[in-house]
Amino acid sequence: MNAEIEKALDTIRPALQADGGDIELVGVENGVVKVRLRGACGSCPMATMTLKQGVEVRLKQMVPGVVRVESV
């Protein structure tokens, strides 16, 4: 599952990097994907919305078994 998640994150990365940020996969447990937003994305006031409306939606679409995404 980690390889599938990394592949999905690679589709999201260019948008985050364009804004000076990035995303790192920390781990997966029982369908819960744990990520770390880096750079500008880590301190952005819109980070929660990016995580839920962008990252979580994309991962659920692309990777069966993803239940939710959490920032750590």
C-alpha cells in the first residue's frame, strides 16, 4: 500500500511545491495515512483544508483502503 500512496502523493507534490511546500509519508496504520506537510505547507493557515480536501480526497480516489489522512 505504501508504494501506491507514494505514487498518489507524487501527483499532488507539484502543486504543493509550487507554493513552497511538500508532503512526506510518515506511515500507514489500519487505513489511516500519516503525513507531514513541509516547508510553507507546514505553517500555512490553509493546511488543514489542503490535507482534507486535497490530499485525503486524492488518496481515497487512487488507493483502495485509505480511510483518512492525518498530519503528524
